[in-house]
Amino acid sequence: MLVVDDSDDDVVMVARALRRGGFSVRQSRVADPDALREALSRGGWDLVVSEFETRAMSGLAALAAVRAAEPDPPFVFVSSRLGEETAVAALRSGAQDFVAKGDLRRLPVVAARETREAAHRRERRRAEAEVRELNASLERRVRERTAELEASNRALEAAKAQAEKASAAKNEFLSRMSHELRTPLNAVLGFAQLLEMESLSEEQASGVRAILRAGRHLLDLINEVLDLTRIESGNLSVSLEPVPAGEVVAEVLDLASGVASTRGARLRTELSAARGPTVFADRQRLRQVLLNLVANAVKYGRDGGAVTVTAMSTARDGRCRLSVVDDGPGIAPRLVPRLFTAFDRLGAESSTVEGTGLGLALSRRLTELMGGEIGYDSAPGGGSEFWVELALAAEAQPAAGASRERTSALSATDARRVVLYIEDNLPNFKVVSRALARLPGVEIVEAIQGRVGLDLARARRPDLILLDLHLPDLPGEEVLSRLKADPELAATPVVVLSADALPRTVARVVEAGAADFLTKPLDLRRFLKVVRDRLGVDAKT
């Protein structure tokens, strides 16, 4: 207790009254401003009791000094001046109470109440300080997180700008390549056509025709690669007509059977060429879209898995959904936003699965050009479903003649001889394919890599294998060695077609088990004779 009074007796009476009220009193008496300042500098006071008026200073001055030093200690005036005006002045000045010296019995009650309130005030200030500190901490964290998000957004914007720049660069590259490739190709095809109009020997005419075939094939490849660019520029048109979905699905599954066999995948559908919905679409583009979806399901599915193509009417009237469902590993959620992004293979570029990352992006744009929608449903470990929705068209029943043609073709297929050609050069494959087309009942299957050729050989059990020696992944001689080491394929005749015609190469390959060795450029008459002899078929008349 700090007592401001110039009477020692009064100080003793105040202390005695507080002790009687149960207080433990450690008192200090001051009677002038200097002593008060010195006492306040020590701090730690629980109660200040002051005379309203001393000789050295007024009680109001003492109150002002106390409040300037410490906000908490209760300040109680104890005075013999009991006037109402005095009490009002004391309370207005900020004192907690006014006790008359003749009524000191009330002082312990006042002291207990005011010290309790002071403790509450201190606790409130402490809690408020903690809240302020917590708010300040939260504000700092919010500012830090905001700064992180802003930095992340800036990084995302920079990445987006970089991706857009890269995409623009790719489009510019494709556009430039269109010009740079078409310009010389125009000269090649133009002069070849001029030569074709001249009087040429058969050998010369054959060479010109080969130039035209190779040049036109190169032009087709350029056109396919530039499809995406033409769609994005709005320059690719489609021809919409009623298309029997079953027929297109049958074509797609037939085309995809080769790659499916390499993975041991089963291709299934409930549709048939003769029955099923008829959709409004561009037949060629619909086949392109579905073939891409089926090929992706096989390539990215599991070995020995199943791929199913279904068709159903959607909840929206007049629509048909064609779905390609696989039982593969599904698509990770983090990859979903990139699913239809051109040139993005979702990490598969580091795998052995071939591709360019254009398939889904091109399929989406082609589907939209046909007035349809493309989408997917997938869960990690639960397989994937990619679907195409198109408008339904009037049912188109096939003519009886067409049905007979299909039946006849299927019957002929049962007696076909399968020739597997392992060759990475497409023009060479085309030459051989055209030549084999002169032999009835012969089906040619292509593999552009040695490992794929081995897988196809095990899956299709061909009647004859044609093998090039220079392949991108395995030497042709290694492929021949593996074929001959396989008990189920060892008896299958292998004819090597190669430009490497050194005598030691021919001798080594024949010794390794090749049935024959034909050098490139091929003598097609001799080539066809060798094939006929191995397959036991005759040429078309």
C-alpha cells in the first residue's frame, strides 16, 4: 500500500483498518511530489490511498502522477472532508472511491472490491494482449501465405505463358514445315506428273510411278500431321452424313487387332456391322477418333486385358454414346487437367509406348467438328472409359448385296494365309503389300520394330515371315535367331529382304535358318514366286 499523506497518525489508522479487514499491509508514506515519483518508480503497488489535500500537493495531482506511472493500482481518497462537492470531484478525477477518515471500517470493503477489479483488469489486458499477438501472428501468416500464393500464381502465369509460347512455337513450326515440305514436294510431284505424260519405257514408267506413289504418300503424311493445325485455324471441314456405328466399330477393331495381339488384349463389342445405331458423323473422322481411343486403351492398358466398345442412347434425346472401356490402371487425378493437351504424353514419353501426344487433342477437335462431345471416366486402378457422343441419325439398314459381300469376305478370311513383314520403312512395306495383293487369300501384317514383330509372330502364328535386317531396336539377325529358338515358330519359313547383299551376310543369314534371301530393290516377279512357293498359292488371273 502506498499512502500519500502528511500525517503519520492517519497513515497508521489506515494501515490498522486494512489489517483488521484481513489485508497484509506493507506500507510506504510519501508527502511531496519528489517522494511520490521515487516510490512510483519502484512499482508493484496493489493499492494507493491518498489524502485529498496535503500541504505539499493536492490529492488530484497525486492521482494524475499515479495514473501516468501505472494504470492498475486502485486509487482511494481517504479524507476528513466529507462534502458532496469533494466526493464528486474525487470520482470525476478517476479515483475508484472516497472514504471518510471517520468511517475507516468501510475501507477494507472498498480495498477488496477494487483490488479484485484491478486483478480482473490486468487479466483482461493480458488476454487482450494475447489476442492481439495471436491476431498479429495470424496476420503475419496470412501475409506470408498471400505472398507465397502470389509468388505461386506468378510462377503459374509464367509457366502458362511459357507453355503458350511453346504451343505457339509448335504451331509456327508445323505451319513452316507445311510450307517448307510442300514447296519441294510440289516440284517432285509436278515434274513426275509431266514425265508420266511422256512416252516412256516400262522400266522408266515404273520408276515414275514409284516416285509418284512415294511423293503422294509423303504428302498424305504431311496432311495428317497438320490436321491439328488446320482444325485450330478453322480450315478443316467435315462431311456429315448418317453413318452406321456398327460398321465403323467393326473396321476399327479390325485395324486395331494387330496392336492388340502384341499385348494379348481382347477386343470386344456388342455391336455388329448389320445392326446398331446410326449416327450423324464424318465416317473417316469417326473411324479416326475411335481407332485412336481403342489404340490408346490397348497401349496404356494392361497385358492380357480387355477393351470393350459399346453404344447406348444418352439421357439427352437424339444422342448416342460410343464408349471404349478398358480394365487398365486408370488415370491419376493429377494428370487429368493435361489429358487433352496437344503434345503432352502425361509422362509416357519416358516409357516404351510409342506416341506423339496428339491423339486425344486431335480426337476432341474432330469430335467437336462433328457436333459431338468427347469425355472420360477413370479411377486409379479401376480402368478408364473414353466416350464420344454424337447425334443419332435415321437407321440405315444395309442392302442385301452388301450383307452377302460381308459374308463372302468373312468366309474368305477363314482360308487366308498370314504374312508378317518386319520392316521399319513404310514405302518398302507399301511395295511389298501391293505385290502381295496379287495373291489371293493373303493377309499381310506389319511390324516396324523387331520386338513388336516377335510379339506378333507369337500372337498371329503367320504362315510366312518377311524380315528386314536393319531395324530400329533389334538387328534383324537377332530377330531371326529368336524366331528359330522358339519351338512354336522354328518351323515358320523366314525370307530376308535386305539391301545388305554382301555374300558373307547372305551366307551367315542362310546358315542361321533363313529360308531365302532377296536383295533390295526387289525383283517383284522373283519375290512373288518365292512367296507363292512358300505359301502354296497362285497369283490372281
